[in-house]
Amino acid sequence: MTGDGTRAVRAGLPEPRANEPALPGPAFAAHYHLPGEVAGPYTYGREGNPTWTALERAISELEYPGDPAGAPIGDPAGDPAAETITFPSGMAAISAVLFSQLRPGDTALLPTDGYQLLPALRERLEDFGVTVRTAPTGADAQLGALDGARLLWIETPSNPGLDVCDIRRLADAAHSSGAVVAVDNTLATPLAQRPLELGADFSVASGTKALTGHGDVLLGYVTTLDPELAAAVRAWRKTTGAIPGPMEAWLAHRSLATLQLRVDRQAATALALARALHDRREVTAVRHPGLPDDPAHAVALRQMHGGRFGCVVSFVLPDRAHAERFLAALRLVDEATSFGGVRSTAERRGRWGGDAVPDGFIRFSVGVEDTQDLVADVLTALNLAQTNGI
């Protein structure tokens, strides 16, 4: 099997043709020439687009690249074994899985500490007659609530708390009880963690974050090895019209070429920042799966690849005012939501409501700035926040 960087650079590219671009530009089309009977891959703009196709193939190659021996996976034509369906946002992708798989009377098991909008989705599911249970991510707590579930939703590492669960263990248990398993792989990216190889039925992500990595594209995707599951998700997209724009899809595909460079740089700097924060008396509850003493480290070490434990560090400052002084004192970091971008961002997560976090909880997303510069900026801001609060 080729290396992660090579695959990221080459993913989804067409065969080279003389005088043609390596990555063809976006195809803007609401309709296509369609003489005679309906046939062919592209019939109408809500159903398919060549720019989506290229990106979806690229993501499939990253989410499920091949067996450990390096043998090609897929049919003789070289198509990936996995199928990916892209969406205009991560929430559209999440919704497509939940609402294409669940019916009135079914039970879904969601994490209590997952993405902020999961509670809103829970309300919508319950409106449609779906029973929703919740359990924390850490310590594989969802195992105790699986009985009778039709669908298990996993988020690992969780956002914003950065807990990790054992995907293989949970997937095996869920399948034994008849449930399908979806994993939100947003924070890890397919270079750090491949849920389909660990037994999950769906790998779902917000491409808005690290996958595209520049803070300028909203995108989501669903990848699966099961053609029937893929067809159900694709039918949901067609019916609801939740389609990505061709320009966004092209920008996302272009961004994949630097994915490994960004992920590796961000993971290394995030770990350095987490270590530096450990030495501060006013900083508590530092979380990053790469820290040897982090509660999630042992499981993360087994299922996350290449020392890539993510770009996010979370920690707690004494109170809301202290956190706000810290954020105001940062010079190389934007106070903004989201994570995974090339520019570092941080926020007091409690300002949004919905997350069970202290008022001084900071979610910090590490960018690709020089490590020493970023760590120095954070330490300076901590010093100023401490001094100005006296």
C-alpha cells in the first residue's frame, strides 16, 4: 500500500491526458444532454455531477484504501470498494444517515457528549417516532445501552471533550444485537482513523473541518462498504436536494493534496501545546489523546494511526472572565468556532450553550503555524490573563 501522503496527493485523480489539467475544473451543470432513454451517469444536476464523482472517489480511497498486504481493493476496473456520498455540510451528512436508516418505532443510541447539534437531531428523531437513548463516549459506556437499538452513533474522539471509545469493540457488540454503526470521523480524519476497517458500517464527517482545512468550504460526506446502505443515503440526498456545489467539491478535492502535511503538523503542534499547558497552575483538565496520561490515550494509541491524535486541545481556565481575558490576549489565534483549519482558532465553548462544560472551558484548534511561535503566543496570553485578573 502506498503511503498516506502519496494517496492524499493522488486520490481521485483521472488518468493523465495530454494537455489536460491534472484535476479538471468544476462542472457547473443543472442538466446534461440526454437524448433518447434515460441512461448514463449524469442525467440531472440534483442526482450527479462529475466534480462530485471525483471527490467521492478520492474520499473513498482515503477512507478504505486497501488491505494490509497492499493488494488493490475494488472491481477489476479499479473502482474503490467503498462508496462515498457528499453533502453541502456535515449536518446534512449526519441527517442523511439517521433519517435514511431509522423508522418510527426504532431506537437510536447517540453519545451524550457528541457534536452540539445532536440534541436538536434527537428532538427531530423523536418527532418522527424514533426512541433515542444516550450514553457517554468514554469507557465504551454505550455498550450498556445497546439492547434493542437499530442504530449506534459513535463520535471518537468526541467534540469538544476528546474522549475516545473502542470502535471495534462497540461495532462487534452492535452488530451482534442487530444494529448498524455510524462513526463521526471528523476530528480524526481518514489519515488517523479508518472506521470501516474497524467494523463500522458508515464513516461520516464534516469536510468543513480538517479534510478541506482552509476555513472556506462547508462540506460533509458519508462513506460505506455496503451498496444497499449507500443507495439509501444517496436516495435521501436526491429526495431532499441536499447536494454540494461543484465549486465547493472542487475546492475540497484540491485541498486533499496537503491533507497529510496539515494533519501531521497540526498533531505534532497540538501535542506540544498540550504538554506546555500541563505546566500551568491555572490550567486544569488538559485533554489531548496524544498525552500519555490522558484517559483516552491507550485506546487512541491502538486505533489512531501514525501518531495523529488530532489538532484539538481542550482545557479549563478558572472562570469565564479568565477565559475571555486569555482569548483577547492571543495574537496568532482567531477567536472562532470550528476546528481543523490552517489558522489556529480558540473559543470559550460554553458561550454556545448545549455542551456540558465549565464556563472556563477552552476548545483550541491548532493550525499550521510554527510550533514555537504558537506555543509562545499561548503562554504569553496566559501570563497576561493571569496578571490582568489580579
